[in-house]
Amino acid sequence: MEKEAEVVIIGAGIAGLTTAYYLAQLGKKDVVVLEKREIGCMASGTNAALVSAVSPAYGTGPESDSMIKMGLFANDEYERFHNQWGYDLEFERCGSLVLTETEELFEKRKSYVDLRHKQGVTSIRLIHRDELFELEPNLAPDLYGAEFRPFAGHIMVMYFMCALGDKLRESGIRIYEYTPAIAIKTEGGRVKSVVTPQGEIKAKYVVNAAGIAAPSIGEMVGIKIPIDPNREQMLVTEEMPRIISHPLLSASYFTDLDRTGGVNETKAFACNPQKKGNILLVGVNDFVGEDRRISLRAFYAVPELASRYIPMLKTQNVHIIRGYANFYVHTPDSMPIMGKVDGLEGFIIVGGLCDIGMTLGAGVGKCIAELIYYGESSIPIQYFSLSRFN
Amino acid sequence: MTEDAYICRCEEITGDEIMAAIRQGARSIDAVKRRTSACMGLCQGRSCERLIVRLISQETGLPIPDIALMTRRPPVRPIPISALGGERT
């Protein structure tokens, strides 16, 4: 292993690898990525694979402008990667639907849609039931309407993470798997080197992109990072002819969302139809530390929730072939943590991407790469600074 | 084995595709899975996992016991949704 690199990135998930990718695009290739296990083996490779571009989870404050810019940029990039890289990433700009169960929920979304229009996202719109059932004839007939986001899409995340790793290696970036960072040395208020079992690498910049392990990397330099794993549980159906064609989210996913306590565990429903014909059913989020097993309760609660929105799952008695859990990298205010850290030159954090990691993904990497290369990012990221928690 | 034979029959992944994943750097079942979706179909790897381990071993020279098997995911067999929580409430 080399003794020195300009940038050492800890973590080969979406945040770390896209940062490396855009650094390479800017011509900075003296970059090493350290990965404790394998590329994309945690949240980035096992999430619900929705790339919504503009998510209700962005909230309504000034920071949502930046998140919209990152999200729209990310989707354009995913489409470009899919078309140009020579890998079938199963990216599809299929549009997505936020289902409003009642008239009340439908009305509540109007102010949100108005705000997004003012922010320049003009194609987002509320649709009434006639149009909804034209788009999705197999939904529960009592649904009142939906918010339609035509720019949203989905991508096969595990293929994407592997392809991204391949592209980085082709461009000369070195990625070391099964190589954890075990210590970070500092000198005179700036980072000096990263220690691994395979040797020590001197670095000008150290990027903490370690996902749920970001707090333990922070501890190595005495920096507290408020990140908790929020377990998201998913079931996969057998392959079947398509009964739904858009990723769906329940409006109660967002209205019941307690942004300080994570996603509401019993009402938040999402699903994603896959290219092969499986449907990914998502629900039951909770905080259980680093236990990434799926709970027995999820096996009952997720199908119940899913068949409330898609009754055919029940009437056709669809089979469940697989259940698994994933971690959202949760922060106290459900916003990412991005940027430099006061008091330690050269140390950069990118993480806490919560339930919008893939959606923001490439946009986040671009911002951090620009921060390193130019000293500032073209999209304002000051809202996401770690110092907001002090 | 002919190279176009299905190794993972559920997901219809051929020997060629598995070998391509190994040549791209996959050294574990999960890594092959992430590149090809082998082991992710109806049988969840029960028929193809061992074949893939052998292919990794043949191609890389790694001893079979050193090759990480896949993460086990429940339910072991496909379960109809009515046996779970599919009731309308």
C-alpha cells in the first residue's frame, strides 16, 4: 500500500465513492478509498433503490433548495451512467407517486407542491383518483389521490455500487477492501495520516464517509458525530407480471414522519417494482442499534401494510421470497452532515444521508469533491455543517 | 460445464456471467450476488451457492473454506402473503 495520498476517503459507500468519482473528474486522482468490508455492502447497496430527485423529506427550509439541486443533478448523472458506462444499472425515470389516502392528506400536500413550484420544480403535481387509477389500476380503490413526481426514478443499487467501483479503479483511484481505518493521526491542528492494518498513509485530506461507522471514525480525532442506525425492513416478492409500475410511498410516510425520531414505524409504507418483476416492499423502521437482522414482526406488519395499498398482493396470494434489513444513517434533524470540521484542518465529513442517500448521492459527492478541489462547493452546503449540533 | 449453462436457474444467470463477475474482482458469494443477482431468486441460493463457490475457487485458487458464503435471509422457503399479515385492517 502507498505511503501517501492527497485524499484518503474512509468508506466505499455512495458518499465516499461519488466523492472519489468527482475528484477524478476534476483531475485529482491521488485518492485512496479504504473500505472495512466490501464496496456497497451496507446501506448503499441494500436500500430501497428509490432515486426521487426531489423528496418531501427535504423539508421546506432554505436547505431544501440545495437538496433539490443535488437530487436533480444526481438523477441526471444516474441516467448518464446507465447510458454510457456499458453496465445495465436498471435505471429508469419511471416517475413516483406519493399516495394520499384521504382528502385531508391530499389538501395538506397542496402547500408543499406550491413551494416546490416556486423552487423551480414545476413538473411535480397533485393528481386526482381518475388519473391515479389510469397510472396504477391495481391500487386500493379507496385512495383519494396522489402527488406525481415524473422526474423520479429507481436504480439497481448493488449493480450501481459495483460499477462505480470499477469505473473508479479504471480511472486510477485505488480502493482497498477489507482495509479498515484503525486510527487517524493529527499534528498541529490538522490531519496527518490514517493508520490501517496494512500500513499508514499520510494524507492532506481525510474524508469520513463511513456511514453508520462515522461516529467511531470521529472518535479517533475526538469529534462527536450524532449518527444512529435506523433499521429499515424490506420484503421481496417473487417475480410476477407487473401489477404496479411506479415506486409508491404512502403520504403518511411523510406526514407521520417524526423527523427527530426516525421514520414512523408502523404507517410508513413504500414499495419499488423491480425490472425483473419482483416488488420490494418497505416498512417498519426502528432503532435497534447495529442489529441488521429482520424482525419477525416485520414479516407480519409489512405485508399487512402493503396489501392495504395493493390488494392484489393478497388476492393473488403472492409469495415472499426474501426479507432483509438495511440501515438508514440517521441524524437528529434528518439532514445530512457535510463539510469541513472546525478545529481540525483537512478533516471532512460526508454522511448522515438518512433515507435520501441514493436520491442525493451523486450530488453529495460532487459537492464534497468541489469543496476539496476549489475550497467551496457550487451548491451551498453550509446548512449541513456538523457545527449545527453544538 | 458449458459456459452458457445456467448456474443460477431462478435468476437465469449463466456460467459466463458468474465468471465475468469473478474476473471483475468478486471473491465472495455476496460479491458475485451484487454484480449478477445470482442467489436472489426463488431458491435464494440453495442450488447455486455451492457451484459459485467452486467457480470462485477454480478461477482464483482460493481454498473453498476461505470463500465467504452468502448472508442468510429469511424466510427459508417462499411463503404466501396470506400466511403472513396480508389481511386488510
